[in-house]
Amino acid sequence: MSVTLTDQDKLTLRTAAYGAVTLMSAADAAGKPHKAATEGSIALTSATGLVGHVLAEYPKDMKLDSKSVAAIADQVLPALTAAMSLLNKQDPAEADNFRSTVIVAVEAAARTHQGQPSPTLAEMTRKITAALDAA
């Protein structure tokens, strides 16, 4: 199946994916936020398929509102749902690819600690997963 993404669609995918990593980094502010951001970003740049091609382009056009974690979440969580919706309409396999890519990035970001992630990281992971599944 051929997938056609507009520049706006690509921006939505990048905002959703990189925004999820940003949220995980912000949720780990008392821990290792830079390491969480690095690990999550590496996971995103390791994606394959159409999603990998879209995420490989540096998200220079992405503007996340960084006034607060809540403001970032207000932008990112709906973008995750929108990304899943637009991919599901065109190619469900790419929607699955996007979902698994974001989940791997979130897990990579949360894995920067020994043992289980903090309750804050676990809750952010839950919110991101819920946004992905809301489509």
C-alpha cells in the first residue's frame, strides 16, 4: 500500500515521536533527563520503514511549547493520537510500526535507571501509551 504524507503529516509524526521522548526526559528531571533524551532519540533514529524515513529528518520544523510539562503534553499527546489516526487510515502496518517505534523510544528513555522506572516515568509512559491507543 502506498502512503502519501503531506509536510504537515510528517511534522505531526515528528512532533508526536520526539515529543514523547521530550515528555519522558521532562518526567525524569530529578534523575538523568539528558540520558533519557539521548536513549529515546537513538531509538527513534533507529526506526525503519516509512516511519524511519520521516523520523530520520531532523525535526527542525518542530516547535514544542516548553513553558511546562503540561504545555508540552497538551501538544504531544494529541499529536500521538493524530499520527496513529492518519497512519491507520493509509497503512495499518505503518501505524503499528509507528506505535512500536514510539514505545521502544519511551522504554529506552525510561531504562536509564537501574531497576524499575520512577512512578513519574511510569505514569508518563502510561499517558503516552494511552494517547497512541486512543486512535
